[in-house]
Amino acid sequence: MKKAQELQEKMAKIQEDAGSRTVEGSAGGKMVTVTVNGRMEVVSLRIEPAILKNEDPAFIEDLIVAALNDGLKKARDMMAQSLLEASGLPPGLGGFPGL
């Protein structure tokens, strides 16, 4: 029972710290870059000014979507890894469905 309480406290700490941990996602050779935190919030979006002048809007929209998806995937992976480490389980046994 004590072990379960310790794990619960570790999980709460990870969730509390999630907002300060970030990852970067990108698309188009970093023409579009996003920063996503562990709460799955987009913190920033950067678009290379050169593509705004030379590319059509649909292409830029596709790059933004791809960069967001890349950033969100990396944020989910980061949080899953944090939860796995907190669980103390070996890597093959600590899958967290949905993350």
C-alpha cells in the first residue's frame, strides 16, 4: 500500500512539472517549428519568413499541421517516458496505454 502511495505521489509531481518541460517539433526542414509542453499545450510557433513570401497558403498550412503533430507526439513520448521512469518498471513492462 505504501508503494502505491509513493507511486501516486511521483505521478502527481510529474504532472505538476509537465508544464515546464518542453519539446520541439518541426516540419519542412525546420521551416515551421513548434514548442509543446508536457501538458500538450503549444507554447510557441515559428515560421521561417522566407516561406511566407514564396509558398502557397495550403503548403504552409500542411507544414504547420505536420509540425504540431510532430511536437505533440514528442510531448506524449516525453511524458510516457517520465511515467515509466517513475513507475520503476522495466521498459518492456511499463506501457501506459493512451500516451
